[in-house]
Amino acid sequence: MVPAIALCLRFLAAGDTPVLLTGGRWVEAARAEGITASRVAGLSLADLGDVPDLGLALHEQAGVLATALAPRFGALRPDLVVCDVLALGAGMAAELAGVPWAQLSPHPLYEPSRWLPPMGSGLAPGTGVRGRLRDKVLRALTARSVRRGERQRAEVRSRIGLGAGEPGPIVRLIATLPAMEVPRPDWPADAHVVGPLLWEAGRGTLSPPPGDEPLVMIAPSTAWTGARSMAEMAVEALRGRNLRAVVSTFAPAPDLPGWVRSGPGDQERLLRQSSVLVCGGGHGMLVKALRAAVPVVVVPGGGDQWEMANRVARQGSGVVVRPASVEALRDAVARVLGDPAFAAAAQRAAATVADVRDPVEVCRTALSLAR
């Protein structure tokens, strides 16, 4: 699920010449897809696990990225640079090189809104006097962090030779399903929902166990911090339920019962055969499931996962399990399988892909208007 590779393939199919600049992990994978790709020297950044001010550290790293990338942009002379929303330095580098840039958000729009509670809260927009007051108070609490980040970014920009005020991208690509968005009256004019940008990294040949029983796909979260693994807990929850299960993971697990298979495999192919997905709530996995019209049982962590899990639950396509337990997972899977309303909601979510825009067309239009 590497959005940059997926977007490069869309540009390649449209007759453009994409060039992927990245860390070393995805260079060979991109080249195998016919994409020109290379590693950017100077991107070896420090671990930020124990820094006292994460925002400051991220902005300091953005300055390092900008100075490393700007000479490459200058040499390549691209018509457009597309930067991941988290790669703050890439946008700065494009500015230093005098190249227009677009921003790619591989998830829903996370920009604060005066009509919504803060991102990560998992809350629906408040209604009535109390609900609106709640959201206003929560926004005020998070606004301090936003303003501090803006000051830190301005300092870094000035240090590397840019103006303190940032012009921003010429366009923003929001790579999600419309069903995952929350309506807001202040939707930015430069932001366009272009649908999920998914590239399948796992090309294994994992197949489900034989049989006619409903298939449950389990996609363990990399953010899981429980004493037992998510896969272990989910398999225990499904035991004795007249179901089959497939665990999508990097390597086969030993000592599994006959009704379970595990290992690397094409997740989209497996989802097409599944009746329900159990996952951690990462955006990429959720939109894969919803695009395949598969309802979900979500065992989320915090932040992004908690937000996505609650959006899916409000849309009707899934059930949130928190805290996780064998009993809660067993009940949630039974509920989703036993109520056709969940599958119907997932089908409605899948249908919203018809409302997205083509990211290549969006970029070309924005570039022509910017010239």
C-alpha cells in the first residue's frame, strides 16, 4: 500500500514520465514496475522516539530534507513535484528549486475545520448547543499545537532561505474514498478527493482454507501493542464458530488449525473472497476492504486508527472493538456476519468511488492554471 508508487503508475499510464525519489526500501520495487526511481542521499534521519518536542524535531528534519532534495529537483527540472503530506521538506525543496508542487494525502483531509472536532478524537461533529461548545473547546486546546507548529515551520523556512510565510501547494490530492470523509462547509477549493492510491506490495500466493464456510480475513496491525498478537487473539475468537480464516502477514505462522491459513498474499484478491475483515484500523487496509465492499471489525490504536475506526462505524460498515478481548472480538464478528446491514453499508461505501477525480487530470489542470 505505497501511494507514491500507485500514483507514479497512474502518471505512467497517462503518458507522463514519473520519477520516484525515495529512501532505499522501495527503489527496486518501483523499478520492477517500470518506474524510474532512485534513492536520495542525505535522507538518513535520526530516530525521534525520545525527543522532548516532536514537532520541533520534525521541522528540523524538514530543513534537512529540503536541502538534500533541492539540488535533485534542480537537476531533474520537473514540471511538477508531488510531495507526501508528511514530507514537509519536500515542499520546501520544490520552492527552493522554483518548481510547482502538489501535496498528496494518503488518507482523508486532516486540515482543522471550525465545523468539526479535532482530528484523532474519533468524535462525530457535535450537534446542539452542548455539542458545538464541546467541539469549540477541543479545537481551542489543539489550536495551541497548530500555532506552535506554524512558528517552528516559519523558523526553519527562514533558515534555509525561504520566506517565513508559505505559499503552499498548487493543489492537494486526497487519496481516500468519499465515504471516509466528513462533510464540512469549509472544504478547501484546492483539495480534491482522488480515491485510494493503493499498490499491492504483497504478491504471495496465499489461498484460503478449502470449504464453504464464511471466510474471515485477519490483517494484524503493525501498531498493535497488546500482550497477545492481534492474529492470535482473532484466531482464538473464531475457534469453534464454523468459519474459515486467513491471516495476511509477512511469514506463515506455525501450528495453526486446519481452518486457518497465514502468510504473504495479494490482499485485494483475498478480500474479494472474504465476508468480513478484522484489522487495526489503518487507512490503507480499511479502504481496501471498503473498496471490495467487505465490512470490518476494527481493533484500533490511537490517533489516526481511532479516527478511521469511528468513521467506518458511523458509516455503518463496521464495528469498533476497544479494549480488545477474545470475547469482544467473537461477538463483533458474529454481529457483522449476522446482520446484512453491515455488508450493505460497505457496498454503499464502495460505490462512492464513482465520485472521485482522476489524480493525473487534477494535477494537469492545476499546473496549467498555475502557469
